[in-house]
Amino acid sequence: MELCIKLKNIVAIILCCISTLMICITCSGIDHQPNIILIMADDLGIGDVGCYGNNTIRTPNIDRLAEEGVMLTHHIAAAPLCTPSRAAFMTGRYPIRMGMDNGYRVRVLMFTGSSGGLPKNETTFAAILQKQGYSTGIIGKWHLGVNCETRNDYCHHPLSHGFDYFYGTPFTNVYDCKPGSESAIFVDVQATVYLTTEVVFVGLLTLLVLRWTGCISIGWKWIVWPAVICTLLFGSWYSVFGFLRRWNCLVMRNHQVIQQPSNPETLSTRMTEEALGFIERNQKKPFLLFMSLLHVHSPFFTTKPFIGKSNHGSYGDNVEEMDWHVGQIVNSINNFGLANKTIIYFASDHGGSRDSVGINGELDGGWNGIYRGKKGLAGWEGGIRVPGIFRWPGQLPSGRKIDEPTSLMDIYPTIVSLAGASLPQDRVIDGRNLMALLKGDVRRSEHEFLFHYCGSALHAVRWHPKGSDSVWKAHLFTPRSEADNCYRTDAGGCHDESVSYHDPPLLFDLLKDPSEANPLSPATEPLFHEIQDQIRLGIEQHRKTLTPVPLQLSWNNILWKPWLQPCCGTFPFCGCSEDSSESSKTQGPGK
């Protein structure tokens, strides 16, 4: 009898243990691998969003994310331009570590038919999550390259970097994509070719008239050769720039080009439809969705319901439409009952493009709030300070603001940890896991130093001393010009006559002077020399971690190569016109 009682107790204990274990496994499966949605705006200024202080542009959906989650007020991009910033975001590493920024004139990819891009040996967060069983998708802008050596090697393509599904543009949104607009690619080079061609043509016409009227008697070779030169000049321009809209502005589904040139009037809507379809297809298993918006990069393709609705002209209209797209994704998560299983992150890839006023008195670029500078100006806060919002009901507090320095690179280790994976051990990861900070388990950021590059040159350093609330920022050099044309200013603004060097570096106290208006001196800051010494030591330690790598944005890698050009139809007259995402709704990831 006593033995039976003991056996019953043992069985009961075993059953209890099994039951507890099953509950733990179930809980672990839900909590340890949440769905992850990353929403990244393009060129959005931190001052353009309501929850960051804007009271004239309506962004209710983004504001609601902040109300229901955690808002970062000191969130920093690793670069002030699309390509290097997104490379850092995808890998958790400074762009210089992978050759995704340099000191040449051009610091972003300019053609879909170039050979530069995210190196094959870099490990993205998508690649890690894919191995953890996640379904991974990217919808929208990529801008990290396509091919290396042949038109179909896809070495830089999203599907080669851990994504199961891609729908969007491998390039970006530029004026070349807007019919009737002037080109935005190498505009000064094109102008030089135009001018040279015109001069040769006028000279040729003059010689022809004078020869025909008998005013001069010269051999026909003086007319034929200028004609040949004129033809060659115009042909060289047209062969590279005449097809830019057709070659650069295209839409891909996975490896297939499905629309060329793209229809920018409908692309944003199709992207959101694709995102909603991806969520619906994968609602029963863990998924990673990177929603890489085309909003609010100029030119603005705003749909009719939002045109003329804001107080800030075409730019404000585009911001408000962007907010609507964000709302569609959040609503989908809520409607599928996935809110508590899904962490949503919203940010911009860098600061707003410019702070100028258009000819009609409207803002034609982003507003970076109190922060000095803009897109393209690497050191100033306005070019790199961005919105950063997390929402995860039941896991993260609501209505919380964090003023600690954080980085777009922090997303990498954060979501890798959430997926239950480990970080790569064969390389330096510059990002830091944010979960303890977001939850309130710790008060301080793990970043003591953050480094800001202008191309391959170290531009500025941010130091958050241990045991102090202060954030010091030292500028080793600053751009001489803050002109609006960022592609020309920032690309040539990293060296020599384009910058002013500072010895000692310009020093600011961002806690007291976030606008970087008043440089400190030994007279105004008693610890001036000690702070400079600590920053100098931080730079020395950082530089010891750098190793030479091939430059992905070298002239050879950014120039257009016809044999690499993605194309549907017959090259160079590429063309196809799928303008609907209906056919994708029945497709699984990667199909």
C-alpha cells in the first residue's frame, strides 16, 4: 500500500514536471521568437513627426506607436546617406568596416547596373533569422546593389542576404523616375557633355554656312570631323543617361524584373498590399518583415486622397500619406491578433534632406527640428539624428521616452537576440542589444563612444562617459558649405578645400546644447582638456579595430556596366508593365 502511494506521488511529480515543461516550451516558442516588423522611412526628418514635436503635420499612426511603446530621442544613424546607413542597419557595423562608404565624390550607389553593393561576406540580421526558422521578407527600397560580375549572379540582391521574399526597387526614388523631370544623376557631368555638344554643334553649323556661302574655303574634313565628335559626344551621353529612367527605375519580385520602367504613381500602394499579403501568409509562424518605404524621398508621388491636405505643401502631403501606410501595417497586425506576438520598430534612414522653402512658400524638404544640418552632412546632428520607436504590447512599457544615445546599428543585435540566435563571433559588431534599456531593466545605454564618418574620414565622435549623464561631441572637421544639394556637397565635402579642420576638435555638450550652436573652450568648460584627451583615446582604440577592405563605392564599382543591368525584354530597350500585386497574394516567400 505504501509502495503504491509512493509510486502515485512519483507519477504525479513526473506528470507535473512534464506539464510545466510543456508550458515553458509553449511560452518560449511565443515569447522567444516574436514576429518582427521593421519600418524605415526615407529622408524623414526627426522634426516631421508629431510625437517628436511637430504640431502642423498629422502623423496619428506613428504617434500612436509611441504612445503604446517606447520612443528614443537620441537615436543616431551610422551615416547621413541612404546606402551606407542602410548597410550599417542591416549588419550592425559601421559602413567603413565593409567598404560601404568612402571619400570619393559619390557615396551612394547611382545605377542598378553597377558592381558595388553589400559584400557577400557580410551577415545580415535577415540571414541569421532565416536560419532560426523565420520567414523573411523585404518590401520596398533596397539600394545596396544587385550584381557583381554578370547580369544574373545577384550577389548583392536581398535574396542573397537572407531574405526569402523581395518586392520593390533595388535602387531608390529619384527624379529620373518621374516623367518630364530633370535627371538627378551626375547632373554636372551631363551639363558638361550638353554644353560641349552645343559648342561643337554651333561651331559645325557656322562652318557649314560659311563654306556653303563661299565666305571661307576649307576642306570638308573640318566639318566632317566636328560632326563625328558631336555625334560621339551626344551618343556617349545618351547611351549612359538617356535610358536612366528605364534602367534605374524598375520593380522586382525576387529575382524577376516585373515592371520597367516603374510606375511611381502606384508603387507605394502596391508595396503596402505586398506587405499585408506577406503578413497574412506568414501569420501562423515567426516572420521578419522589413518595410522599406519610398516615402518621403523626393520626388513626391502622393496619391489623390492626400494631395493638398497638409499645411506643408507636397512634402507635408507625402509625410501624411506615409503615416497612413504605417497605419495599414499596424492595423493588419492588430486585426490578425498578432499585436502581443509582434515587435514593431519605426525609424528613418537618416536626417531630412533639406530645410529650405520652395518657390510657393512651402517646405520642399524635411525638418530636423532643433538639430543643425541635414542629409549629407555627416557630423551635424540634423543629418544623423532620427526618430526611433518600438511597440510590443505586454513586453515593453507604453509611453516611455529614452534619452540615452542609441543607434540604428542596435537593431541588429536586438532582433538577433529576440530570435534566440547568437551574434557572429568572427567580426566586430558595433550595435548593442537594446532590450534591457527598452524594458527599463537598465538606465544607461551600452554605447560609450559613437563614431561619425564623412566617407572614409572620421568626422565626429560622441562620448557618453560612464557614470555621467553628459554626452560630449567633438568635430574633427566641419563642412564649409551647408548648401541644399546634398549629393554634391556631401560627396565632395569630406576632404581638403571642402572642410575646415579643427585642432583641437570643436567640442559641444549635447545635453545643454543639442543644436550645436556654442562650441566649448577651456574658458567655458573646466574639463575641456580632459574631455578631449578621453575622446582622443577612444579614437585610438576604435581605429585599432579597423582593417582594410575593398571599397564598394569606388569609381570602378559605382559606374554603370551594361552587362550588369537588370532588364526585362530586350536590352537596352528593357520593358515590362506588371502593375498589380494580385499575383503575389497566392505566392509564398521566395516563390
